[in-house]
Amino acid sequence: MTVPEIRWEENQTPHAARWRSESGAAPPKRVVVADDTMTADMAYRQACEGVGLLWRGDFQNARQLLQAITRRVDKRPRKPVDSLLDAFNQHRQIQSQRARILGMLLIPFDAGHGIPLRRAPDARLACEEAHGPAKEPYVASLRELLGLIGAFEWRKKGVEIPALNARIHPHYGVFSPLRGEYVDLVARTPMPRGSVAFDIGTGTGVLAAVIARRGGKRVIATDTDPRALACARENLERLGLSKQVDVEETDLFPEGRVSLIVCNPPWLPARPSSPVEHAVYDPDSRMLRGFLNGLAAHLTPNGEGWLILSDLAEHLGLRSREALLDMISQAGLRVIERIDTRPTHGRAQDASDPLHAARSKEVTSLWRLGAA
């Protein structure tokens, strides 16, 4: 596998370093050296043209410059749209362009993740927990570094989960259970009889932990992402549940039939634009279809599959309720019950959100499914 490189000229000498991008962005084709003398207007203009700005000045000044570029990006007017689907597509396009522009302000790193800039924070531990050891210098975007540092603080602090009376500590790149309504649904729905359960796509391990605390004598939690697997194991160990919950690297189902199978797939059937978006976007409903199509073959005769899903995709015009019910029927399943709840997160009440008309109507549901 070829390691991507970033190239630039400094003091009339060509330079190159490893390029690191968690979002999967390609290195800028043109890079110029920038410092405290660069104005926000010039930086914004260069970034819009796709020019990478390799920072050599004060780190805190770079943060202020990034904020100034962000304000200029966010002032761009939006075109009127005719439908929520058009609004969603426009929103994704704007977010992609925004990420590209803001990702042009670049920070150098030494081997060992040190940042050789004045007033730079010590982000070595945060970088190592996200990326592992760095044996050679590299360059990455300042925006990505700030996101990584923020995620590191969340990992230390954790997210309070009332159903567990404890905190879950999400790793960088693993979907955080900040939206607690889906956890509460799993915590209060009557469980079918049986001693073994599966948690498909476990992420942080939060749902596996809730099931185990509710009396599941053995839970098998699956995922394919190495970060999620490590995150789930660490959380379950911290909660004292590692002997009760097995974490397996498996695409969807492990072997066997059980009385309860829980899955919280990505809620929106759209193509992710970067690896970190796979927790939100499920292209062509791949994971949803895989869960539904394999569910009946892994349930005991009276077992249940719990599908946790928001109807935001329906309000956005990405998937109809009829299409979802048809997937369930075609998979040889029946709906035992649907338990609904309203999300309480801030974006549901934010009238300035371009997708507010859809978010304000959103309902999160736990679908109790059984074999037809």
C-alpha cells in the first residue's frame, strides 16, 4: 500500500512528508508555507482554490485564522430548494465543500506526534490513541487535529448513560451515544425469555452493556471496525461486564440462534463521503438489509429482533415507510410491536438548521420483529 505524501517548496528547497487524513481526503496538489503575516481574506481565497496552507507561525494564531475562514465559509448564501430531499442533498454538498476548504489549513507533526509550533498544545497522547505510534514526521489538517483533541476529551470524560448509571467512553471515530433516546428504548422494552443475545454493530458497546445489566446472561457483541472493537472491550471491562459480554470481529451475525438480537444501524441510506461517516450513512441500506435478511435464521422460535431506527430518512425522502415494511416482509419477518420516542437533542429544536423541518418531525422507533 502506497503511503500518501504531501509536497511543498520552502526556502527554495523541495520538501515532502507523509500525509495523514482521517477523512480520506487526498493531499492538496499545491501547498504554500503560511505564517502569522497571512490575512484571513488571503487564506480564505487560497483555501477555496484548493491550495494547502502549511502553517509555520504561532499555533493559537492558526486557530484564530481557522475561525475566521469558517465565518467566511458559513456566510455563503444557500439557494432556494423545492423539497426536503433537495435540502438534504444541498446540505451534504455544502458540508463537503466546507470540510474541503477548512481542511486546507495544515499543521506539521514530528515523529512521535509532537507539533513544532509556538504555543502548540501537547497532543501526543490524543494522536497516539487515535492513530497509534508515529515513527516519522507527517502533515495533517488543523481542523482534523482539533476534532481529534475534542474526541480525546470526550473519551476521558465519557457520556453519562442513565440506563447504566455509568459513563460510556467513546473512542475517536466510534459513534458516540450522545442521543440517549435509542438507549432508553432498549432499556425499557420487555425482554423475551432466553439467556443469550446478540448486539449487531456494537460500536461503543453501550447496548450490549444495557442488555447484560438487564439480565442477559451472555451477550455476543459484533463489529468490523477495529476502533469499535477496542472501544467496546474497554467500556465493558470498565463496567465489569467483560466476562458476560463477548466482543467478536464479525460482519453482522455470529453463529447460532438466540432469543434476542439488537441492531442500531446507520439511519440514513446515503453514501458516506468519508470513513468517519459510516456510522451515520448506510449506502443502499446495506447494513439494514443485511440485518433483516439474516435475522430469522438466527432467532429461536419465540425470539425477537430489535431494530432501532429513526424515521428521519422518511421525512427527507430517502426511504419510504412502505419500502421499510416491504424489506421486513421480504425478509420473512413480522412486526410484533413498534415503540416510538421523540429525540431530545438540540438539533431537533434548532430552527436555523437547514433540515429543521425534517428533524422537528423525527421519531426514533424500536421495532420488535419476529419470524413470520
